[in-house]
Amino acid sequence: MVEQNSGELERGEWTSKDLAEEELAEAASSSRPAEEGGILEPYVGMEFDSEDDARRFYSDYAKRIGFVVRVMQRRRSEIDGRTLARRLGCNKQGFSPNTKGKTGPSRKPRPSAREGCKATILFKLEKSGKWTVTRFVKEHNHPLVVTPDERTNVHDKDKKIQELARELRRQEELCAAYRERLISLLTCIESQSEELSSKVVAVVENVKKAEAEALDEVLMLSAPST
């Protein structure tokens, strides 16, 4: 949930006011890690092994809390150009510039997603090589929207697939059982049909024999006596 705005990634050095605020934050007493609902919050003095670890932690924190991260500013070394400090914040930070007169009479300006949110975090590279949180503003001035956890979604999908696979196997076993019963029934019907056919043939033969015997008797009775 990191929103990277190319127009803000390299916005030059921080102003003296920003640096003064950072120094004040560093001078403040470090608060202990706080957890709300099992979510670890950033705190001043929190350390990370790398800038990527720090950014990843804040991005995961934002995802669980319910906002999108905006990559805002960074301070570079004048000697080798490496990053010495990084500022991240809520994507609703600041206000969009006034674009009136640029959209034309037939086009409506796009709604702004920024609401002047002050939520932000500052990381600084220490001499020890650690990246330390030197400032953290938690409060947002807008509602937070928590999106479903991707890992939870994947787990739910895997669980659903397993349930469907089990149901498919059960249906296949039922189909096999029904197939065997159907074959057995057809075999039984065929056997009974053959037996019935033989009985019908026997009845027909007996009828023919009886008719022949009756005809012979009639002919004998009707023959003139000598």
C-alpha cells in the first residue's frame, strides 16, 4: 500500500524548519512500542537494519490500520549522494494545487484525494548503520479503511480449494457406487428378460401343440365311419 508519486520522491533537501522539527523529535523521550488490537505501532527510537526494512514496516502498518503510504521526501548526503533520512506519510497529506482554468469549460476537475492529513513518519540513518524513527505522527483527519489481508485471502482460497477437492472426491465415489448399482440392475434385468423370453417361447409352443391336438381330434370326429 505504498503510493509512489514521482513528483514527490526527489523534492530536494528538507527546509531548516523540517530539520528543526526533526531535532526536537529526536530530543523528545522515546515512547515504548504500543499495540492496539495486536498491531505494533511505530515509536520514536524504533530501529531497523535498513531503509527497506523501515519502509516495509510502515507500509505493513498502514495496510493493517487502513491508509495508503505516500513517499514524500528524502535527505541525501552532499558527499556521496546516499540517503540519510526519509519521510513517509499518508497519501491524503497536503492539498492538491488549484487546477482551475486548466481543465477547460467542458471538463470537470478531478476530485482531490488529499485532505491535509498530518500523519507522517521520519527515519534517519544513524552512525551505527541503523535506521531510527525520529518522528511519528499517528493521528489522521479522515476515516481509515482496512482492506482484507492478502495472506488471509490466500489462506481462505486454499481452504476453499481443499473443501471443493474433498467434495469432488466424495461425488466421484458416489458416482462410482451408482455406476456399479446400475450395471448390476441392468444385468439382472437382462437375465430376467432372457428367462421371460424362454418362458414365452415355451408357452407359445404349448399353445401350438394344444391347437394341433384339438384340430386332430376335430378331424377324427368329423371323419365318416366305415
